[in-house]
Amino acid sequence: MNSPTVSSFACTRNISIDFINSKYCYDIELDKALELHDQKKAVVIPIILRNCMWKHTPFAKIQALPKEAKAVNSWDDRDEALASIAESIRVVADDLLTSR
């Protein structure tokens, strides 16, 4: 991944069928987040909460969480899924802080 600019921030998106079906979330919030991501002004982090057809969306090109982009509700141990998400976000945050 290219180094983000000094004013970069992490932007998480909780992905489920409800998010994809929401005109506001999908058409407005997501478009703006992806625009900032493409401009290296933000790091968009899709978090897959429930199984849905997210791989056919504009954010499919971005590394999703948790590990292996397996939906949180698919894990036998949801705490493990949430820990995986938290650790990955911590790494992104550390990268952003050290790039300042």
C-alpha cells in the first residue's frame, strides 16, 4: 500500500446486506470514503459483519477484516474475530501515526 499523507485517517465500514442496501451508506458515505482512500487521504477498512455479496462491490479491492475476510457471524468464536479486527486496526493506526 502507498504511504498515506500526513492528514490521513482510518475509516472503518461495517459491511452487511443492510449496509449494501442502504442508499445513503452505499451511495453517499461509501463513495466519499473510497474517494478519500484513492487520494491516499484515508485508509478504508471494510469489516465484514455478516455474509453478503460484498465481493461484487467497489470496496472488494480493499483488504477486508476480520482475517481472511470471513464474516464475524461465521466465526465459531466471535471474540476471536473481534480480536483479529482490533489487532489489524491497531497496525493501520500505528502505520498512520508513524507516517506523520
